[in-house]
Amino acid sequence: MTDYKLANSLANDALELWGSGQLAEAADRYGRAIAICPTYPDWHGAYAGVLHQLGRNEEATREYETVLTLELEQGAAETNPAVKVARYFLADHLRRNGEPAKALAVLAPAQGAFPGDWLIATARALAPFAVGEIAEAKAVAQQAIGNAETESKKAELAEHLSEVLGGKVGEH
């Protein structure tokens, strides 16, 4: 029988440890929680974030992929916000780790499910920018900003995408 209480306790401990910068301990607790209850996408997502911070990027990629797989296997449609967020985090991780083409492939279904969505457009702007496709990146960045719901979100995105909008390829 699955000990959900223990798994939840481990995951809660992991979150606190992560927040206090104790990454190795957080990774251990998330790993143990997931071993008990492997079908909870949120824990895989948090575990991926910790692994990324630890520099364990191949493992983080697998965990981000697991999040997306679990969301889809558990019946979430492409139009489900949880699937959109899973695609965003996987694509962002892939882009940051030098795989912008894979990032764009991950985002393709979300682009159709959420046309004009600012979150997906943000990720779609950063991936071509990473490989020097400046004009495309700028156009998509402007779309992301234009589709944000509030002025404060527009300002936040403009700052986040400022390097893309300026057209200078560098670290982002």
C-alpha cells in the first residue's frame, strides 16, 4: 500500500530545504517522495528544478519530460494549463542547455492549443534567439508582450525579453 502521508511529508520537507538552499537534501527528499508516489507531476517538476540548480541537467531533463508525460497520461488535454506550463518549463530547460531546436519542438503543440499565449510566445522568442534568428525572435517577443493581460506583466516581459528586443546575442 502506498504511504501517501510519508510521501507528502518528504515533498514538504524537500520544498523547505530547497527554499533554504539545501539543494542536495532537497533532491534526496524529492527522490524519496517520488519513489513512493511516482505519478504526481508537481513533485517531478520541483525535483527537476532542484536537479537543474545542482547542475544535474540530464536528470532534470528527464524529470521535466516526466511531468509532461504524466500530465498527458493522466488525461490532460493540450489545452489544459498544466500541460502548457509543463511544455514551457521543459522547453526553457532545453533552451538553457543548448537545445533550442528541441525546445521549439516541445512548444509546437502548445502554440496550436494556445495561439498568442504570452507564456508560450516568451519561450518561442528565446529559442530562435539562442541560435541567432534575431528577426523571428524579435517578432515573437513583441507578440508575447502584446498579449500579456496587464501592464505590469507587459513591463515584466519587456525587461525579460530586452536582450531579444535589442537583438544582441549573448547570455540569456
